[in-house]
Amino acid sequence: AIYEKEGVFDIDRVIDVLQAFDRYTVNSNSSMGDQGGSSPPVLAASKTSGETTMKFIISEEAGFFRDLLLDEVVKSIDALTRQQLWLLADVLGLRNAFVPLLVPGALRPFMPIAPRVTAEDKKLIQNIVKAINFLSGDKDMLQESSRVENMLVVNPRVLQSTVTSVNPNLVRELLPFVPSMTSDILPKITAKLLNRITARAVREVFVDEV
């Protein structure tokens, strides 16, 4: 199962599966080489889980898996955005500030400026950090800021190292899929994210959640 009891995506389990798939792919290509066959150059050059994972995600066989990932990406973007907004409000001294809610039918007269961050949100944020670090080669691509607690920043050295070490064969293989993937995935992410934000706003304004 790739979901925990709380219904949260078990990213550690997914990473274990993808690493096993990566080892199987590399071993299969090595075996073909040992038998005198010639493996495809891109596959033979793929020595990191990140590369194998990216090629698997764009494959036709991974359609169902992409849909699952899409939902988790939307949830993670939402959670990460609200956490960073909460931290920004905290830094500005607005953590306990409220604004009047001038909406007919609203069950509360004021709303906090700082968004609420739940335990599930924190788990989702941990998941996206693990996923990004895994795809970048098990490096600390995203890390906690040394200045603000819990604020995530990109490690510039790791980013530069990751970009410069990208397999050019992988880039050439993925490039033809970029337009179709972009036109298909980005609208889905945008629509799902807007639906999630709207649903939460309606609950917070019109539903008395105890």
C-alpha cells in the first residue's frame, strides 16, 4: 500500500519501489551487455534513480501512477504555500492578526491572516521535500533555512551540481514529451489546486468546524 493509515501518501514506500525498479533496470541492462547485446544508450547511461524515475513517469504505462502523483503534488503545493505564508506572517508579527470577514452568511466575523497548518500539511511538506531530494540524486536540494525555522530554501550548490550533472541523453529523450506533458499536466494541477483552495475557503467561512 502506498497510503498510510491517515490517508497520506507514503513517499518512503514509493521511493523504495522506485529504487527497486531502478536497480532492476540497471541490472537488466548490465545483463544484456554481458550477453553481447547492445542496450539503448540512454538506458545504459541512466545510473541514478532520478533519471529512471523520470523516464518511468512519462511512459504510457505510468498513467495511473501519474494521476496519483498529480493529486499529491497539488496537496503538497497547497500545504507548502500555506506554511510559507504562515511563516511570513509570523516574521512580520501578524501571526495573531485578524481581518474582518464581510461576507453575507459567514459564521465568523473575523479570519486570521496566518493560514492554518495542520499535521497532515506538515506530512505533505515532508513528502515533497523527500521527493525532490530523491529526484535530484538523494541530495539536500531543499533544506531548512538557517535564519527562519521551518522555512524551506533551495540549496544553490546542490542545484548547480544537479543541473551540471544532468545526462544530456536523458534531456534529449524527455524533450519531445515536454509540450504534451505541459499542456496536459499544468491545467490539471491548476484546476485541482483552485478547487482545493475554494473548497477550503467555503468550509472555513460557512462551515462551523470545531
